[in-house]
Amino acid sequence: MSVLFDESDNYLGLASFPSLPDGDWTLDCWVKLADNTGSASQAIFGYKSLLANPSFNWYFREASNTNAGKLHLLVCDNDTTDINSMSSTTPGTSTVWQHCLIVRSGTTIKQFVGGSEVSSADATSLDATTVNAAAYLGSQDALNANYMLGGRLAEFAFWTRALSGDDITGRASGKSALWYLTDLGVYMPLKTSIADVQETVTITDHSSGIDADHPTISDPVTFSAAWARDVNQCLGV
């Protein structure tokens, strides 16, 4: 299952979302767009308005917008240093499940789609970005339909560390965040309900729904049980 957004008035409000540290962090999710029509954008994650001080916005640019189909990241820290980074590819034109990830590691901040790097920006001067108000999944802060997501979200996660290259590959291949528990700050599988969340984030649902469609994800418990069953079968147990 996944959270379904109608690109009109559906979004999830996230209270008590962790601030982005002055250091390494990673944020990712799985996205399946319904389409990319329109002249504005479709938000994955939004905190405050674009380039407000501080703010964080991550979205696809729509078909009639400039740089159509690109995945756009805008971050402004507490000291007004901003990151404006756009993918070299056009994942916003896809209507299949795709894994999208941002990792801040040392002096760089990168975006990945499907495990492949699609953008890199200098983050040498980027400091902490304090999140002291509601953040949103499926919308920007303005709660304007022109910037809301049309499609599905699943497997949203945030770490206060930089995932390694192998970790990123693992996430893109369908491993749940439970394989990578170190410094996992927020995990929302969104498999069975909107309230299916790890760690302390208060979720307010604004008319979004749960849909049966979900990317294929393996977690350690499921994998271990399947592995044990296969071994037992081979041993004739």
C-alpha cells in the first residue's frame, strides 16, 4: 500500500520533524507520479516557502514549466546559505515507481534516482536548517494545488548520517530503511496506514488515501523468514 494524493487538496502535515543538522544527513522515498501535466510543480517534501530562511523544498517540475520533468532541490539554512540543485535527468516524466534520494555528505549534496546520481552541488557553507513548524509530504508550504503531488508516496525515511553508496544501492533495489537502523530518525513505510511511522513525527492527514499499489520492499524480518524457510526446505526439515 501507499499514500495516494490527488494533486488538488491532499497532503500529509508532519509536526516535530527533525531539523537538518550542520553535517551529514539523508532523506529518501519512493514516488509514483500519475502524470506530469501542468505549468508549476509537484512536491515530494516541503518546509516553508521557496528559499525562505530557513526552508527545504523538493519537487518535480511539470511539463509546461521551465526545466520540465527535472527533480529540483532547494534548501536554505539558518544563515541564508542556499542550495539550488536540479537533476540532469527528467524523472518527473516517469509514471512508474522510482526511488528518489538526497544525501548531504561532507561538502557536497547529491540527488539520486534509482540509485544513480543525477545532481551534485557544493554544500561547504550549508549549516543547520531548523524545522520549527509543520513540514509537508505531497505539498509545499503554500498548500496551493498548483504545487501538490498527483500520485503515490511510500517508504519515506530520514537519517542524520550520509548513507553509503552500498546503502543507497540497497534502498533503490527495494530494501526497507530497517536494514539501515543507524541514525534513522524518521521512517514512514506507509504500507498499511498513514500512521505507520517509526520515531516521533505527528502526522495530520488532509484527505489523502491509502492505495493498494506499493513498491516491492523487503525488510529484515521478511527476508530472514523467507531465507529460513528456503534453508529448511533444502534440508528437508
